[in-house]
Amino acid sequence: MSRPVREGARAARVERVRARMGELGVDALLLSLGADLPWLTGYEAMPLERLTMLVLPSDEELFALLPWDETDDPVRLVADLVGSRASLSVSDRTWATFVLDLQDSLPAARFSVASRVTAPLRAVKDDEEVAAIRRAAAAADRVATQLVSGDIALVGRTEADVSRDIGRRLVAEGHQRVNFAIVGSGPNSASPHHGAGGRVIAAGEPVVCDFGGTFDSYCSDITRTVFTGAPPPEYRDLYSVLEAAQAAAVDAATVGTPCEDVDAVARRLIDDGGYGPHFIHRTGHGIGLEEHEDPYLVGGNCEPLAPGHAFSVEPGIYLEGRWGARLEDIVVATAAGPEAINGVDHGLAVVEA
């Protein structure tokens, strides 16, 4: 999937990348599979045994297109372009076979992952990227609205069937690709990354639905939890703690706040509510061209949030063998404060059994 990058945006990104390469002492960036290449050029390499690679030196201008024939050695072509440059950063998702061949062809070079150069730059979205993420979120919201309104039948269907249904609806709302559609019902709702399977959804239980896709190259991601019938008081209590923790974490995600502090806000409220041991994952992850990227809202990440950071806020509470719940929005950090760009109601949705 390719999307043209405006010439001005491309030039600005290349300039930022080259400046960071200079700071880190990187002589050349070698971009193949993954999001870095389309971020810089608008072209997404296909995962084939035929090598596609952008060679971006720190000391020369773009741009030359170098095709190769079936009898050519593409690794040798890349090595020739690299020349005597010694410090090389390679796309994190480049196939191992190409990396190993490059290391053999450039024995004097030092290799590192490209994300050390690109990840902090890609994490700060420009206005066009934020607009694209908004469009993706709005399309996912339309599906989530159908879910919480009871327009997606649940009881009597398998989780896998509902997952496929959600995926079809994402595509109908404009997504070009479905990245995931988690559906966990009953005791499976206590598994944060449950693979939707053959379990038939019953009346009187929670259903956690976490789904997202790619819309014009940028990702959506939303989670809503619904209950099939009247929730018991114990579950309402669990969900009220979760809803308060998620709202507080969104409010805490201000520019300049360390990522780990946002995680700590959600964790503290869930702990105070008596469910601390049952919040078993990080509070959030960055989103953009990839569904998971920098910045990560997790203990130990002291990076301060910056204007243009886009990320999920998705605490969860999971009582193994019984039930669970998760609530997720995508949030953009702005100078005026954090802005949640998913607008679907946050309350526990009760759908007909």
C-alpha cells in the first residue's frame, strides 16, 4: 500500500533524518520493509525475496532509482552504493537473509537498527498525519457505535464470526486493511489478546472488542466492552473503576509529562479500586503508520510527551477465569492539552441478550 508524500513533507522528513543521523554518527540509512520507507517516500516495499532498499547517505542528496535484473546481485548493488561508509542503520524489519548478506559484503561496517534514528522522529506527527489518524479513528468509531448500540448481534454467534463481521464493517467504513479484531467473551474477556475462536457468546456476560485497521496508510485502534444483558453489581464496580482510570490517564497525558507517569495514573486508580494485580499490561502505545510504535506509555519510559505524539490509552482489568474489561481511545498530545479522538460513549454498554 502506497500513499504519495508531499514533496515539502518528504524533504522536511529527510532533513530531520539526516540531522539525527549526524547526531548519532550514522553514515547511511538502509530502509527496506517496515514503515520507515513509506514514511519517507510514500512507497511501501512488498515482503518478497526480491530486495527493495532505499540507501540514504548522510552526505549525499537523493534521488536515483536503481533497478536490477534477475541475474543481478541486489545486495552487491547496495554495498556499492554504501561504499566505504562504516556506520549503517538498517530497517528493523529487513529480512535476516539480506542483513546477513550485507554484513558479509561490508565486513568493515557497523550495523544498527534504523529505529534508533527514525522512531523518535516518526513519533511526532505533523498536521497531515494527525488528520489522517483522525479519519481512521472516525471510521473505527462508526463501527464501535454499531457495537455499543446493539446493531452487531452477539448472543448465539461465535467470537470468530463476530470478529469477521467487525472486520467487514471496518472495510465498509473505508479501511483498506483489517489489522486485528479481538473478540473475547465471558472468561475469554480476561485474556487481553485473546484470539477469537469457536466459543459461542452467551447472555449475561461481557464481550471485549478491540479492533483496528489501516485507513489511507494510517492506523485506527479502539476498544469497547459490552455486556449481554444486565451486568451484576460486581461487574459494574469493576467497570466504573476502569472507566475512571482511563479518563484520568487521558487527562494526565499532557505535553511534557513522562510516558511512565501517564501509566502510573491509570495503575494507581485501578490499584486503589482493589484491582491492581489484574491490570497486566502497559497503558498505551504510539500509533501511526504502524498500529504499535513509539511512544509507549509504560513504566520505565521517561520520555516526555510532545505535541504531535499520538497514542492509545487503554487500561484493562482482567480476572482470570471469570471476566475482564478494557477501554481504549487514541489520544493526540497538543499544546492545548490531550485530545481523545475517539468519541464513542465510554460507559458500559448493555446490549440485548
